[in-house]
Amino acid sequence: MPAIAEVLSTNVPRPAPRGSDLPTCPVCADSMVAAEASAYLTESVVSYLWTCDTCGYGFVTKHLVKRFSCN
């Protein structure tokens, strides 16, 4: 019985990793991994406090939380 081998490409298109959504410092351009703090401002808005480990610059981002419901 003959053997058949399949070679798979290592260049598989993949979606961008989650890290691409994370902010970079506007002062030194270092990437940030985790927010220092977070707080719900309203039921649908979350605020995040970011502080750069490299230069110490801090800033706040706000994000709208989308609610999903299952039928």
C-alpha cells in the first residue's frame, strides 16, 4: 500500500492577535499590556486607567460595552 504525505503550509492567514487592540504610550510609543484600574461609569461605559511603565505617562480610555443576548 503506498503512503501519502500531506505537507501543510506554515503561512496560514490568521486574524490579528488580541494585543493589537491594546494602546501604546503617546509619549514614548511603548506598548501597554494591562490597565492599572477600570471602573464602570454607567451601565454601558467602562473607563480604563493606563500608566506607561517606561516613562510614567498616564491617560484614561473609555469604551462602550455592547450587551449580547441569547435567544
